Amino acid sequence: MVQLYNLHPFGSQQVVPCKLEPDRFCGGGRDALFVAAGCKVEAFAVAGQELCQPRCAFSTLGRVLRLAYSEAGDYLVAIEEKNKATFLRAYVNWRNKRTENSRVCIRMIGHNVEAPFSKTFRDQMYIIEMPLSEAPLCISCCPVKGDLLVGCTNKLVLFSLKYQIINEEFSLLDFERSLIIHIDNITPVEISFCVGYVAVMSDLEVLIVKLESGPKNGERVHHHPHKTNNRMRRTEEGISNEISQLESDDFVICQKPLELLGEKSEQSGLSVTLESTGLADEKRKYSHFQHLLYRRFAPDISSYVLSDDIKLHSLQLLPIYQTGSLTSDGKNLSQEKELLSLFCFFSLPHVGYLYMVVKSVELMSVYQYPEKSQQAVLTPQFLHVITSNNLQCFTVRCSAAAAREEDPYMDTTLKIAYSNTYKTVKTQSCIHLLSEAHLLVRAALMDASQLEPGEKAELLEAFKESCGHLGDCYSRLDSQHSHLTLPYYKMSGLSMAEVLARMDWTVEDGLQKYERGLIFYINHSLYENLDEELSEELAAKVVQMFYVAEPKQVPHILCSPSMKNINPLTAMSYLRKLDTSGFSSILVTLTKAAVALKMGDLDMHRNEMKSHSEMKLVCGFILEPRLLVQQRKGQIVPTELALHLKETQPGLLVASVLGLQKNNKIGIEEADSFFKVLCAKDEDTIPQLLVDFWEAQLVACLPDVVLQELFFKLTSQYIWRLSKRQPPDTTPLRTSEDLINACSHYGLIHPWVHVLISSDSLADKNYTEDLSKLQSLICGPSFDIASIIPFLEPLSEDTIAGLSVHVLCRTRLKEYEQCLDILLERCPEAVIPYANHELKEENRTLWWKKLLPELCQRIKCGGEKYQLYLSSLKETLSIVAVELELKDFMNILPEDGTAAFFLPYLLYCSRKKSLT
């Protein structure tokens, strides 16, 4: 007899005609149903036009005790009984079983198939027999990998799904016994296995562990990596002995109910051990485990025998997947299944329990049945329970919880109970219903690979619509959840103008009130660099809204690029209202100055800018950078106020941008781009205002600025201008003397450089300033000379300016002899000043080893520089006569020299000791 139930929420129900009363049945994926009766299994179609029609049938070895189907691998596995012996068999390639009498191949697990037989296995059903040392009690297939877990007394056996590759065109499904999980003192009634998560259920106990691969905490993995400690074993043995002794005296000892979550479940008293049985040369899939959950229920003590009213049933691990990631246009980034969450369900006859076991272990829901249950099945949205008289359906929040885990904007406080913080029943009811609908749509979109293109587009549209409605609801709230207005409106795809058009602008009782949710959304949207400009009318409504709700935000709102179209007179009127209301600040002053520029009122602009010191003005720009710089379509755009300051107060502008960088309001590259755009220069042209900014950075000694990179920028620009004799496009804000006095990175220019430069007249003062700044940087303590050498090539040594830079660099590199040769040849008058400044301490010997012989040699040759060399020689002899003893002094004098010329220096050297 078939009993028909009210199967809400199913659309229909079908009656499957069976010849014999079914013993066991299970689903076969999306298109098949398996029914076992007697020694036969029948497969029925449950999809398409052949609904509920037989597909195939095949005989079993004996009566089927358990039946399970794996979509991964498309195989059916059964525990069969014959002559009081149990067998474990897997039925593969069953779809090719055309008739009941068709040939069937049988082979043992792990048996290698020869190539000539491959065609046989390809075209017909074959059976894999899996022998076990103990009788199998229950089975479970991993829905992701297809691995098979078998429950026996005190242990679980894991068979890993694998494929034997016969040739390039054909591979054969097979299994390998890879792991044994020993669990003492438990007889599994039901088990469930999913991607390494193992759930075991006895009559009154549930244990969940997670198998893991790789060494645990860097330790070496042994054959039995995890065992219960000896103290716990002794405790168990003592309790067992004590219970046995008491029971022999007609006492029944019942352990109290217990729930242990996470690591605490290790204290359950159950000993768990892993034994690897795979091939030794293969990498083991699982090497250790982690305890997740242990729960024990108390039996009914009114009866000595365990009553069915307290036995557990319907153990199930339910995975929630996401196939790829959805983009805004509904396309998947990838097709790989990603496990988002995992839930475990088990049930007593009158109560069902649902746990989340991924990321955190927690009890999600408890389901009370009005009647005694016989079996229950959990799906992502519903729990179906077969009771003594009915088929009942409960809504569950598995997909909703997984959607919240995936969706960072999901409200985690909305569960099966809602807070009382909502202002109206209408808003609360709307949020309740919309949240349920939203989560269902979001869950459907997680596995988009199962959707048709049209369905996916329709669901995406429904998802966006639900987000918009939820945004509307939260925008009317003034509670702790009002911030959810922003993410829901963002996910809806609505523009800011479209959101504002949905608002009710009617005034009640002469007062206009704006709730916190809407204010939060508008405020954050205006702070983002949206490429959306509000109309004049909407911009006026926005500024009115903030003047009423948050007046301090009005200056910030007016600086948003989205408010570009607001009437300047309207903006000025609200700013003046702030002044009279006591909200006046430096930010209000700067905003009024910016609006005055838009109005063309330069007098008002000047008066506002003069009302505060430059330091306060800089602080104001730091509070609101958009007064100077904005971003539109990803590009840096200087404001009208910035353009005006470039012409009237460039020093304030540079100081303000420096303040923005110092306070992390603008990046280094963004600041450089700002000045280039401001001065209408292309990427290859450096305006003087940007050079002023770089110099200001050095003076400020910013900690996050890389000094050598900044030195490179400045020196490259100085060298380029000097080589091209190109003056700056504007007057520099600082002279070289200003920089030397204000910045330690600019050093005092060596005296001999001034002598060298004075031999050449430069008409352009700015050219001289660039040269002095470059020389000062080279003379400073922080400059890396080696880094600049490759870039000195454009600066020719033919000019005195270029010569001074090259000699300075060689001096910093301690190439003193080469520098002396250059100066003797190009500028003899600078030789002695150079030697006095550079030839000191360990380099002092160059006076008589290098300079004295060179001067004597050049004097012999005569020429137009004879007098300069002669004067330098006299200075050199005076220094050497002081430094050397008489004997040493005589040894360095040239043999062909005139005695009368050297005699005074010899006499001074001989009397030097007596004088001291």
C-alpha cells in the first residue's frame, strides 16, 4: 500500500512501481533512484520524459542491508548478506546494464586489468568486491571525492577512489584501502564522510573528527600518530571494571548527557587511532586528525533494555559549495567547487540537532517534532522528517549561514529570533521577509554551474532587487543595524541618484527627519571616488539633509566631486548658516574661500584666506584634502582652489601637499602627478613647483620618503637644466642658501668650488642657483656619490659648472691625484684652496709626493700659466717646509733647481726646531 503525503514545499510526487516490497532505497544523483528488494536492485529514472520508468536491474549476492550511491565515480555500493555472512560490493558502470541478463564482470579490489580486457569493462557493468576482516555495518560515500568509508565494530575503514589508466582513452575505476580508524568501545550504527570530515554515531553517541594530511605541528609522523593518553585509558578501564561489578549486583549505571565542542571533545574517553594501510611508497592522504564534536545522550532508565525512544538516527554531513566566484555580470571566474561550510545533523525520535562544523563548531538549531520520527533528511534549505503518521518539513538555515560566511555584508544577528530595536513593525516585517528571500537567492547563486544562462541572469536580477529593497528598509532605521544600508545598496547596483530618487522627501509636522541609515550611505558614497555627478536639485537636497542631520559634515560634503553641480549661492548660504550656528572652523573658512572662487568673488576669497595663519590653513587642507585634489575616473584632478593658489600662494600650496603626504592623505606618486597636472606638464617635463615640493620633502625629513630616490629626482633635474641651460619655469621658492640653512642634507659648498666658479661668469642667476643646489647636495653627508656618476654624462667638463661637479664627485670618491691634475690643467688658481681643504691627515703626503713635483715640472715648461704655477709652488713649499724635517725636505727638492729660490724655505725648515 502506498500512502500519499502533503509534500510541501515539493511541486509534485510520483509513485514508483516496484515488483517486491523495498528493503532499501537511495537516490542516484539527479536522474536515478535505486530500490533494493530481495536479491535484486532496480534503477528508476527520475528526470526527463521517462519519469519513474525502470532503467535497469541487476542481481546481488544476497539480501541488501545497506545501500549508498556516489555521484563522484557514479557507482553504487552495498552491504549484502548471504548465509549469515556479509559482503561489501561496488557496482560500477551500471548505466550500461541494458537488460537484467546482460553480462557482468566481477573483480577484486586492486586487481590490475590487462589491456585486452579493457573493452569488456568499458561496455558493461562490473562489480568490485572489497573483502574485510570484520563484518561491515554501515557505509558512506564522500560527495566530493567519491572515497568510501566503511563502519565495522570498533573501527572505520577508508577506501580511496582511484583510477587505473589502461590507455590514453580509457581508465578503470578502482579503490585502495588507505586508512583504518580505530575507535575503541563503539559500534557504529551510522557514519558519514565528507572531504576528510568523519561523523560516527552509535545508539547514544556522536563523534566528529577531521582527518588532516601532513605532519602535525612540524612533528614526525609515526604509524599511529594520535592515541588517547595512558591516564585516560586507566580511567576508562577503572570505570569499566566498576560498572561491570555494579551491574553484576543488579545495578544499571548510566553516564550523564555530555556535549564537548572543539578541542574539549578529546576528553570524551573514546580512544582514536589512525593506521595507514596504503602503499608505503605513496604519500599518505591522512596522517593525523582533529577532534571537533562529541555528544552523548542518556538512555531511558525506566527500562533495563535500551528503548528505541532514545536511539539516535539519520546521521548526515551536509556540505555547502560554491562553484567559482560570481562577477557583477553573472560570469564565473572558475568552475572549481569550493567548500564554504559543513553541517552535521542527527536526530533522536522527538528532537533533531543541527551543528556547523567548519571554521567553528556550534549548535545551529534544535528541531522539536510533534510526533515520533523514523528518519530525517537534511537539505540546504529544508529538513524533511518522516514521522509515524506524516512527512513534515522544517526550514533550515544551512545555505543562509554559508551565504553569510561568504558574504561579508550579511547581517549575522538576524536568526530563526529578531531584536526589538526596529522602530516600526512594518520595517521589521519587511526586513524579516526580505532577508529570507535574499538568502535563498544568494544560496542559489553559490553553485551557478547548475543554472541555465537565463536562470542565472534572472536570479542575479532578483538578487540585486532584493538588495535594493533591503537597503530601503535599513535606510529608514536609526539603530545599530543602520550601517547595513551601505552594503545592500552597493550590491543592488543602484546609483546614488537612483537611491535618492527612492527616498520619501515629504515633511511631517513641519520638520524633516533623516534616519541614520540613509545618512550613513550618502556620507560614505560621497567619500568614495564615484564617477557620478548629482544634479543641481539632488545636490541641494543632499546638503540640506546633512545640514539638518550632521551639520559638521557639510564642508566635507560640498568638497565631494559628486556635488560639483551644486549652485554656489546655495552652498554659500549653508556655510554662512554654520558660521551663525557656532559651527565655524578652519574647514568652513577654506570651503567658503573655494565657493567664493566659483562665484568669482576674489575679494571674499582673499578675506577668508587672510582670516587664519598659514599653519592653520595647512591643517584645514589636511582635514579635507579634496579642497585641493580630487580623483575622477581614476585620474588626479587639481581643484579650482589649487589652481588659484599656484598663482597666488605657491608656498602655501606646497606646504599643504607636504602636510597631506605627511599624514598619509596622498601618496608620493600621486603628489608628483598632482603637480604635473596642476602645471599642465606632461610626464617627461618637471615643473619648478614639483622641484620645490621635492626640496620641501628633504627639508621636512619625512620618515617614509626614500632619501636616495629623492636625491636622484633632484639631481637629475638639476643636471638636466644645467646641461640644457634651461631656467626654471617659475621662481624657485627656496635659494641654495635657504636650503643649506634649513636642511642638513644640503652641505656647505667647499671654498675651492667658489674659486673655481669665480673664474667663469654666468649671466643667469637661476642657472647659478641650480648649480649651487647640486654642489650643496654633493657636499652633504647623506648623498650616495656612486649612484649619480652614470648620470653626469650630459654635464660636460668643458664648462666650469660641469667641471666643478665632476671634481666634487671625484673628490668624494677620494680620487685626489686625478683632481689635482684636472685643476692644474684647467684652473691653477684653485689648486692651493683645493689642497688646503682636501689634502689633510692621511692625504697630506700628496703635498710633496704629488703636488710639488707636478708644479716644478710645469714651471720648467713655462707657458702662459707660469706665474700661476710659480705662485702655487711657493705656497706648496711653505706648507712642506712646516711639515717635513730638513733631511726629508732636501730629499724632495729637484736636483736641477735654483738654490737661491729654495734657500729661504731650507733656512725656515732648519730653524723650525729651534723656534719651537
